[in-house]
Amino acid sequence: MIGKIQRVPIREVWKHEAHDFTRWLKENIDVLDDVLDFTLTNAEREQSAGDFSVDLVAQDDAGNPVIIENQFGKSDHDHLGKLITYAAALDAKRAVWIVGEARAEHVQAVTSLNESKATAFYVVKLEGIRINDSLPAPLFTLIVGPSEEGRQVGAIKKEMAEIDQRRQKFWSQLLAKAKERTSLHANITPGTNHWSSASAGKGGLVFSYIILKHEAAVELYIDRGKESQSDNKAIFDALAKSKNAIEKAFGSPLEWMRLEAKRASRIKKMIPGGGLDDEEKWPETQTGMVDTMLRFEKALKPYIDKLDI
């Protein structure tokens, strides 16, 4: 014969969160071991964390402090804030948030927190159950915890943020140098993309600086919008008719990229010798990019101005 599980309201099992549940959990801390990836011992109630008091502080297998914050009902911002504050105050490597119901927003927030290796956060759902006429019992379910995949995502985000900062620094320096010699990019704000563009004087045509890992480029990018692929190719073809004259004015060959399968087209000049990852070469790379852009614009602009668009 098989019994049937019945849910029991939490407050029928423990009338008061702090006085009843937290006290019970202190004495039975091992019940969480089945849903966590570590064991808990030596739980103590109402430990001080600055001006605040933590529900429970236990120890993991290595003896490190583990914060445990209890909340009957739906998760809320207040308890999430407490969990983070307590973990920081006690330098805890793990923090467990026991809730009656986990809101999706808080699950996402904890998932994001776990992208860092500083502290591992867990959200555990608490329910009361009984089988037929048995005594009520707790049922703990892990909703979210740290994972290697999450940490990898965090590492990627950190790397991307560092790249964004480096790009912005690079563009700040380059645009300052360019502004001393030309007004072309004078009103452009340093961004975090791998390009920095300014209008070439015709709609959909821009002069762009490009920075890659170990090389740089300048280009004329031609894209007048989703419905204008034929216009883009016509503009490219019109400029390409003057290819020899443009390259003679520039002083060396250019890359003429019609890009048949793409909406846009490009005319580009690569600048080898240094890129974003070669910070010690930035001054000469930036000077080379500005020099090239000045010649590039001067060679192309008369032909761009003649375009009937």
C-alpha cells in the first residue's frame, strides 16, 4: 500500500519563523545536506553581522562560515539584501536563503550573483508535507545554486567588461589625437564597440576607425538601410569606377569589398603592427590610424560628394 503526500501550510508545522523554525533548524541542520552540495555543522542562532543579526550561521566541510536566512512566504528584496549584507560582513563563502516561495526575479538575481566566485548563493524552497495521517515533515527543494556553467558565464562577462573598458580608453586617446588634426570625428563620444564612426556627408555612408586584437583599420562603410541593398551596391560601384584615381590619391591600394551576400559594402585599409591587446603600441597605432584616416578621407571625399543620393 502506498501513501499520498499532502502539503501542509508552513505555519501549521512551525507557528513562528524565528522562534520555532529557526530554533528547530539549528538542532536539525543536517536536513539541508540532501539538497546542498556540502554538509553543514555547528549551527548557531542570531549571530552578529555589524548592526544586524543573522538567523543562523553554520560551518561547511572546511569550517568556513555559512549564512542561513529564513523567510516564510514569498522571497522579497529585503531578505535578499540581508543575505548579501550578512555574507559580506562575515566573509562567508556560502549563503543559503530558505523561502516559502521563490520569485522568478530573485532566482535570476541569485543566478547572476553566482557568476562570481566570491560567494556561492543557494535558494532552497521549504514546504511542509505529511503522508496520510503521519506527523508533518519538512520538504526542502533546491531552486538555484552555483554551477560551473554559471561561473563560466561570469568569467566571460568579466572579460567582456574589461574589453569594453579597454576599448573606451583606446577611443578616448585616439579621438583626442584626431581632434587636433581634423574635425571629422570631433563630436564622437568614445564608446565600447570595436569601431568609431562619423558621417561621410551622405546618408548611410560613414568613415570608421576599426580596432581589433592585433591590428587596426579605417574604412568607408556603406549601408543606407534594410530596403536599400541595391542602393548600397550602386554607391559602391559608382566609387569603384574611380578606383585607380582614389588609390593614387590615397597613395596605396585599398580593399574594395562589395560583399555580394551582404546588405552593406566596404572600402577598407588595414593597418598592421598593433591593436587593442598591444597597449604598449597604442600611441604609434593611434597616430597611424589618424594619419591613414586623413589620407583616406581626402582621397574618397571628392567622389562621395559627387554621388547623386
